Amino acid sequence: MRRCAGMIVLLVLVLAGGQSGAKSEEGYSAAGLYNLANSYARAGQPGMAVLNYERARLLAPAAE
């Protein structure tokens, strides 16, 4: 059930066209990518989670 809820979150993000905050008008935001990574982690997709955590870290290295 928990995995199903995570998949629903990812589906909503995809259908919303990434309007979850991952991409702003200027480009991708670290906070949006971090939230996206959390969604992937909850959905049981650790590879995509790590990828997006790393992208967020590269955009905001001072937040480490």
C-alpha cells in the first residue's frame, strides 16, 4: 500500500508537468529537486532518488 501511494505521487508529478517546484521559470530549483528525490525514495526508486538528490546538491552546494 505504501509503495502504491508513492507511485501515485510520482504519477501526479508527471501529469502536472513537473509543477511540483522542481522547475521554476529560471530553471530547476534545489528545493524542488530535493522534494522530487523524496518522492522517488518513497516510491521505492532509490536510483532516481539519488540522482535527484545529487542534482539538488549541485545546485545548492552551500546547503550541505
